[in-house]
Amino acid sequence: DSGVTQTPKHLITATGQRVTLRCSPRSGDLSVYWYQQSLDQGLQFLIQYYNGEERAKGNILERFSAQQFPDLHSELNLSSLELGDSALYFCASSTTGNSPLHFGNGTRLTVT
Amino acid sequence: TQLLEQSPQFLSIQEGENLTVYCNSSSVFSSLQWYRQEPGEGPVLLVTVVTGGEVKKLKRLTFQFGDARKDSSLHITAAQPGDTGLYLCAGGAGGTSYGKLTFGQGTILTVHP
């Protein structure tokens, strides 16, 4: 158990809808990362937050947004969903911005 | 854009055999990490190598970082069925972007008893 909790585990929704994925980092970890894993693209970095502030951005679509709250949990919001957004979404956390990552078990999003 | 090419994509071997997985890039990385991922779970960090030419051993697993820090390899000696899983290499940019990792496509390893 990595100590990183992601909810929900599975999410099935329709095209055009909006969903929110939630991540609780390991106790004491200040940095949260979001990654997307799909069959064709593999694991892709989306965005990083550190102590509530956005630290780095990857190939995150404009329809996607994230935030980290004062209690350090993070949410990834996906809107105007398309079939191609179906993927596993992983959250990871680390103690600081340059320490090893601990991944959660992911949220499997299916867009129909 | 930094890319990591991982090979082979699939590996199916018998218990007791040795194997090597390669991870290559045209870019220099400040660190190279290897993860193992099992179905329904997130990737779990196996090792981080940061120095060109560095070799690290973890029981039957040997990890090497190329001298130019552009490539890495994972060698497993006497593979066991418990080694079955998806192996991922990931390159790190370093500094405050430590966790902004570029992942290879992965190697699915199946070890048959």
C-alpha cells in the first residue's frame, strides 16, 4: 500500500459530461502529481502541485484542470469528455518536489 | 520533447532464464527510474540511478545508467514467475521538475513456471 488514496476506482460516464477525480496524498507529502495512462500513449505527465501551488505542467488538455487544497488533497476535473479520454488516471505524491514518487492505484475512467 | 524508447515491448520466458530490458533516448536525463506495475495497481519504484555509468543491484535485478545518461538497462537473473509484470523506465528532468517524468512504453514480462 503506497498510502496514496484515489477515488473513485472506476467511473463510467457519457461523452460531454464532467467528472472529478480525487486524490489524498501520503501523510506529510506536499507534492501531488497527476498522470494519465492509456494503451496508445502510455503514462503521460499531466500536472504537478506543490503545497497548493501549480509547479509543473505537462500535456494537459485545456478541458482538464486540477487543484490542490489546503489539506493537500487534490482534484482533477475533466470536462466535455470525449471517448479518447478513457484511460487510467494516476495520482502520485512525494515529500518534496524532488523526492521519489508514490503512486495510487488509479481511477479507471470509461467514456461511452 | 523528450522520448524514451523501451524494448522489447513483450517478453515471454521460462523460469530460470535471464533477460534484459533496454531504455534509450536521444535526450539526457538527470535521473532514470525503473518501476514495476501490476494489474489494477499503480507503478512502484524499483530504483533510481542518477550518475552516468552507475550500476545498482537489487537482489536478482541489475540496473545500469549509460555513461551519457541517455540510456539504461534492467537485467534480471534467473527470472521467477513472481517477476511477471509491466516494467517501466522513466526519465527525470531534475530540479523542481523531479516528478515530471517521461515514461517509456513499458515491457510486459511473463515468466512461465
